[in-house]
Amino acid sequence: MANPRATNTQISEVVFTSEATVSRRVSRLIRDGTVHVMGVLDGEATRRTRSLFVRLRCRPGEAHRSAERLSAWPECGSVKLLTGSVDCIAEISYTTNDHLLAITLEQLPALDGVLAVWSNQVIRRFATPHSWLPELLADELVEQLRVQRLDPWHDPLPDRSATTDPLDERIAAELAIDGRLGWQRLAERCDANPVTVRRRTEAMMTSGALRMRTVVEPERIGLPVNAFVSLNVNPTQLGRAGELLAEHPSVLMMAATTGDRNLCGEIALGSDAALYGFISDTIGGLPGLQHADVAVALQSLKRAGRIRAGA
């Protein structure tokens, strides 16, 4: 998670075991689906897409079916079934205002079983899953891995536009399938020279267009309590509140949004007691807090654009 494309040698140095053991363990983690390493073309950095959180209330007995149908949408990056005042939360990418109009006013209300829809447009990210790293390694070891990365793992990104061409997009598409491909295999899949492919990939990483991510469901690393938080914060304190939450190791993602909630995000913790502490201490201590809604995820159907096996 600290460096998705770290070599087995680099990983062995921070987990204090042999390179052969790391190779065997990493292969197993990927093979059994515990982790998936992928490259992501950043929609905001490339000015291609923007994001929207949608919360759905469904008819009794219809939430799972509605969530499954939503998961099948290519624009939908993540879908979760929740407890609380809404039944389902999803993050959706859109390209234009016309696309957003169609999603919010036509496609979502037309889903079978949906009774009500709330939408919150993402306008600033304080933390994303690219930067999420629970307290699994000592800080100095995390830094040892992260300093070797070319792609920006932190948020927010520099306010500049990154451009790509068809070869860049093909490279990114292959890395979305397998983010740990070596340069030779990646070049073969892209019908290009390995030197060219490496130069293009590293240029995309440096510009922020391409970001690497290791996707892990929180319960697989001992964090079974996954929840979505929707907050209202005094606008004068919004930036400070978002920054404070982004620093917490339990926060997977946090963003300022428009709509009825102006700060939304996802958290993962080890127990209900830890969730209580997060609500009472971390959320309760936020400057300018006006309202807080915390909904525990019952099932994650889709994460990082990938439908979970068996979901």
C-alpha cells in the first residue's frame, strides 16, 4: 500500500524477510484476491471526469438488487450497502454537466426500488485511497517506501492539468488490470518499445496523471468496521476539519462536497469501540461541526471500479 510498484527486494528490506518469501507471499495475496494493484488515470488531474457521492433510500427488500444494478454502471467506482437513514452509497464519475444531469435526474430515479436520491458533488479532496495506509508499518519504513514512488500518493494534487495520448491511455488500461507488470511485459501488451513505455509511464506518474493504488478491503487487514461519514461543518472551518480528518489513519477518503453535506468520507476501524472513539473524539472534536451522520457499511459490492467476487 505504501508503494504499489515496490520491488520484492524493496519490500523485503522493510518487512525483514527474504526476497523469495516476499515474492511467494505477494503472489499469493494477489492470486487470492486479498489485494489488487492497479494504475488509475486521475480524472481530476487530466480534467476528464469529476466525482459525485450518491445516497439512495430504497423500498424494503429492494436495496441489494438496486445496489447490484448500480454496481454494473461503468461510471460507478464504489457501491456499499449501509445501515442508518440511507440504504446505499456510491461514488460516480461524470464527464459533463449533461452527463451529470442524466445520472441524477434520469438514471438514478429510474433504478428499480429507489425511493429517494441525495447527491453531493466532490469539490476538493483531502484524502483518497491512494494515500490510505493503516498503522501496519513504522513511520520510517513507510517513508522509505514512499520516497521511491514517482506518482503522488498525497492529496491534494498540484493544481495543474496533465495531458495524455492514445499510447498513454493504453498503458494506463493495462496497468489497471495489473499494476505490477514489468516494463517488458507491459511493452508487449501495448505493442511498443520497453524504453518508450517506461518513459511514458514515469512521465504520467510524475505529472499526476497516473496514480498507483493497492486496493485492499479493510476487513482483510483486521479492520472489519467500515463506515461512511457525512458531516456539516461551518464553512469557515471546512478546510481545517478536512485536514484534521485526513491525518487520521482510519480515514480512507475524505472530501469537501456540495449539497446537504459538505464533508463526506469513508473510515475503517478494528471494532465498534474504536468507532465509538472516532465518533466521540475525532468527529466530536472537529472545529465548526454542526451535524454528523455515520452509517456502517454492511457489504461492499464494488471498490475501485471492481465488483467484488461473490458480492
